[in-house]
Amino acid sequence: MFYGINPDYVMIFFLPQAKNELAQHLGEDPLPLRRAKITTEAATKKAERATKAAEEASAAARVAAAKAAEARAAAEEAVAEAQRKVSRLFFLICDIDT
């Protein structure tokens, strides 16, 4: 006996209710759960594809940034060389005029 209650009485009283709840549960449409599972799987795959695309874009951006840095260095060197040539020409012209 559990707290003065006869277990047979409890079983007789609650068994039909438990069977009814089980039947209701088994009779429920599993579609919402299946739909949620499919939706979750699709969202996961979509996120994985987006992550892969972002990683590829990031790698391409790093390569482009490296090339841009090289191009900038080359351009700065070209500007410096052009300024040196202009300075030499300026002094040559000034020497000719005087």
C-alpha cells in the first residue's frame, strides 16, 4: 500500500485513462514533427552551403588584398621614380636657363 491507497484500485482507476491518453498520442498526426525535422535539416544544409561560400569568398578576398597591396607598393615606387625624374628634369631645365 502506498500512502494508504490500494495499488490495485489505482491501476483500475488510472489504467483506462492511461490507455486513452496513449491512444490519443498514437493517433496524433506526426506531420508537424516530421515537417519540423525536415525544415531543420534543410536549414542546416543551407547554413553549411552559406558557410562554405563565405569561406571561399574570404579566401578570394585575402588573395585580392595581397595583390592589391603588391600593386600599391609598385604604384608608390613608380610615383617615387617619376618624382625623381621630374626633379632631375627640373634641375636640368634650370641649369640650361641660367
